[in-house]
Amino acid sequence: MCGIAGIVGDLSSKELLFKMLDSQKHRGPDNTGSWCNDNVFLGHNRLSIIDLSEEANQPFTDSSQRYQIIFNGEIYNYIELKKELDYNFSTNSDTEVLLAAYIKWGTKCLERLNGMFSFAIWDTLNKTLFAARDRFGVKPFFYHLKENTLYFSSEIKALHAAGIDKLPNKKVWASYFAYGSYGMPEETFFDKINQLPGGHFLELKQGNLQIKKWYFFEEEIKKHQQIEPYKIVKKKYTALLSNSISLRFRSDVSVGFNVSGGLDSSALLAFVNQLNPRKKEVIKAYSFYTEDERYDELPWVEEMISLTKNPLEKVKLLSGEVCERSKKVSYFQDEPYGGIPTIAYAKIFEQARKDKTLVLLDGQGMDEQWAGYDYYTQNNNSIIQGVNKSPFKTNVLSKEILDLAQKPKYPKPFKDEVLNKQYRDLFYTKIPRALRFNDRVSMASSTELREPFLDYRLVEYAFAQPLEYKIKNGIQKYLLRNIVSEHLSDSISYAPKRPLQTPQREWLGTELETFVDQEIEKIEKSEFSSWFDTEVLKQEWKNYVDGDNQSSFHIWQWLNFSLLMNS
């Protein structure tokens, strides 16, 4: 897990490259490397996870010196791929395997990779840059093109450090305020800064930039469309799940995992302990809490942990920490994030780093592949749960901003509406949003987060199963619950879904009232005040404090905006 940065073109310079690398050094504190030739400057921030030797530092070149690679992520099946490659390896790193795979198979190597990745390869002979991002976009890739020069990096702040202006993308911000959208796969909240969508690659040659899709999810689903007996599906999925978690134990540093009180964490807990290849090593679990029994999941977490005896690190977040921590998280996020739960989650990675647990596994991705949300089977397209009225306050927006807002429309490639909702959440809403938040809070503490449930084989296979395997007799994620019940008690396996929450709604209107007041005042005095009807905004804030607080999302939107744009 690392950070990459590069400048290719007439405006490139070593000074700018090192400014970019310095801005994202938290992503890789173990080594900072660079390679420069003519108008090509490549840089790397390394967090050492596999092959800790200096020989595996990046930028990394092949034996012929033709190719230079910078790589962020992990190729989990690198050992298997290595056996297929006729190449004289000089390291035990997955970086060298990735480069050798590209040399042998070209762009087709992407289809063979099981991992999370964002990488760039410069071909010194053909003067061509090739860059790619993993199927679901776990690892980031941001870029800016101007005057025949391509700038790219793992974080937006690195592009700002290179001199790209920090100008808001008004359309994306407007849609965020009006509809809760975090942008489409190629967009960011900043003007002229784009991201390479997950499952895509780019090629740059002689200033000509081309972006192409390489992962065709819809086509892969067709390969699994033959309906198999429930017992066969259960057996196959269990085997895939076991293999996915085993692959993600490959590490030359310590591994732990995050746990909440839900089914997904239960599955992770059960399989982590069953499959731990280093039996003598005790796998540590991490969970956050706020000392508010209405929201904390500690009772369920402790019940689960009591069965497996994993050491549990309980990380407490108090309201008095939120003001300063929200500013810190905003700095590392660069864009709006999910609120106080994200702040609490960030504190877990801080603790893990202190404990020298540099890799954490997480349970993200099960709801989307097994139709775990209530709205999948309801006539409801909202992705914000537990709120009966709109969480958006469009009445506080100026006409200019409101006119720019566009309600997002997502592709519907399947005949079945439930599948289309799952597809939307996988590629446009829930998963991209969660992966973005999680990558940035983990890397802020120089730790690596791995998502075993987002192994593409698992996602494709589960997604393609008939609805009755996903939801039966009103029980969601039915097959998964069946699997987990073989390892943990029914009270855990068949517990109802509990959204991961904090007392955000209560804290914002009480303990954090002064903090919110200050940030709203900053908006009123800022160059962005014209985006809002500030009198209406202040009245909505007063209404919230006075008790109209069923949803806190609009308050957090304003805080997000102020912390990001007025810093």
C-alpha cells in the first residue's frame, strides 16, 4: 500500500514531483523514490508490506531497463502468477510480478490480477505511459491534463501541491447538496481534476490521452447465469470466501481485522480464525465505540469475540475530540466524507499503527453482493436509510447552485430491478463512497486496509445468484447467514441488520453546537456565501438545534464544505 505520483510532458519538473510526494508521504513512510528521464518524472511513497527489502523499492525497473513501474496496492495472487512467468526475478515482491505480467501479457495482464491496484508503467522505448485501476476502484488514481502534460497521483492534494488550482467543481458540489451524490466515477469535487474510473486503464503517447474500460462486469455475470442447486452454490461460495481471506493474509507484517456487531463482521471473524496461516500469531480485532448504548455495537462485538477469544482493542471516540479530528480527517480526505462514523473509524487505524498492526481486514462488500439492504426489495431508490423525509435542504441553496444540480441517473444493464440496485451500489454509490473514505483514513495512519469480500470472484458469483438465495422468508443475505451459522451461534448469524452509527445527530445539536456555529459563520463570510441563502441556512440550523433533527446529513454537508473549502 503506497502512494504514486508522476508528471509526463513539457511542464514536468523534479521540484514539482517532490512537492507531490511530500504532500502524500503518509501513504508511504518507509521510502520515497523517484525516476526521471527527459520529460518523465515518476515518484513513489512506499509502505512496506510484502518483501521489506530495499531491492523492492520503487520506481522499479525490469532487467532490460526498458520499463519503469510505480504501484499502489497488492496483487494477492502474485505467487500463483509468478509460476506462469518465464522471468528472472530479483525480488520476492508482487511489484516485480506485476511488471513481468505486463511485459508478457500487455493489457491482458489486468484480467489475471486478483488484487487492489493503481499503477503506472513507462515504456522508455515506445515513450508510452500505461496506467490502470482495479475492478472496483479500491486504490485511487487522480489526474490533470494541461498543455500536453499529464499530472497524476494517489491523492488530490498532491495535484494541488503541483500547482493545480484548488477550484471547486460547482456541478458536483451542487448535486451533493441537492441529492447526496458524491459524483460519477470519473469526477471529483475539484474542477479539472478527474479520476480514472475503476476497471479502466489509460494510455498516453505523444500527448494523446486515451481511456478505455477493461473490466466488463455485466459480461462476467453472464458466465454464472446457469442456476445451480442451493447446496452447490453454498459449497462453491464458501470455498471462494476461504480462498479470498487466505490470499489476504499474505503479508510480511502483522495482520489484524476490524469488527462490528453485524453479520459481515461475523463472517470475517469466523473465517479469519479458521484460516489464519500463522497459527501461533494471535489475530487482533479492533472496534470503536462512543459510550452511547443507543448506538454502540460493543455488546454484540464482545459476544462474538467471546467465542473466538481474539484480543479486542476497543477504541473510544468522545464528542470533545470531534472538532479537531474532523479537521484532520478533512485534510486527509480532500473531499466530503461520511461524518462522525468515519472519524471514529480513522481512530482505529491510528491505534493499529501504534500497535504495529500494519494490515487490517474489513468486511465491506457483502450487502451489495447479497442484497442486504432493505431498499433492494422496496419501491425506494434512496441509499440513505432510517429517514422518513428528505435529508437534503435544497431551500438553502442559491438559484445558481440549484440550477447546476443534476439528479444522478445510473445505468440499468439488467432486466431485474434488484440487480440494477445492486449494480448501482457496487459501481456508483455505496462501494465507491466507502472505498474512498476507507482508503484515505487508513493511509492517513500509514496502514493498509484489505477488503476480502470484494474479491471479484466472490462478487460476481454472489451477484449472479437467484433472489431466493439472497432473501428468503424475509431473511436477507440468506445464504451467507447459513454459512456463518455453521461457525457462530444463531443469535449472531441471524441477528437483524444494524447500521454502523454514532451519536452524530445528538452531538451536532448539543456538545458540538459551538463548532457548527463557527463553521456556518465561516461560510457566511467566505467567497462561497453566494452559493447559499445564508439566512435560510441559519434558520435551518436553528430548527435543528430546537429539535427538528431527524436527519443530520444536511448539517454534516455544510460542515464538510466549510472544512474543505475554507481551510
